[in-house]
Amino acid sequence: MPYDDGTWHCDQCAKQVLVRRRTPDHTFHLLLGICTGGIWLVVWLFIALRGGSKTWRCWSCGSIVGRE
């Protein structure tokens, strides 16, 4: 699954760290849409509009460091 990267201050690590959040894998959803004759496109539309995870996680310790 693809990721957005950024930097954020992690309270647990007590420093500026790389943070990540998951984003939708559009290639995977396109293949599922083709394999299911278009039925999966409804699910894909919902996932794409939602935009993936809103939670940013510290790459070092895994703790949640921020939300949008």
C-alpha cells in the first residue's frame, strides 16, 4: 500500500521523526474493478473520496503522532 511521508515531532522518541500514513493503492483497485466487472468501482470510489488514513504514525516507534 502506498504511503504519504512527512516529518513531525514524536513525543515518545522526543525528536523530529519521519511519519507515514497509508493512502489508497489505485492500481490494486483498478484491477479489482476489472476482475469484478465494475462492481468493485463503487467501493473504490468510496475509498478514493475518503482519501486513506488520517492518522500519521512515527516511523521509528509506531506511535500515533498526529491526525488531520
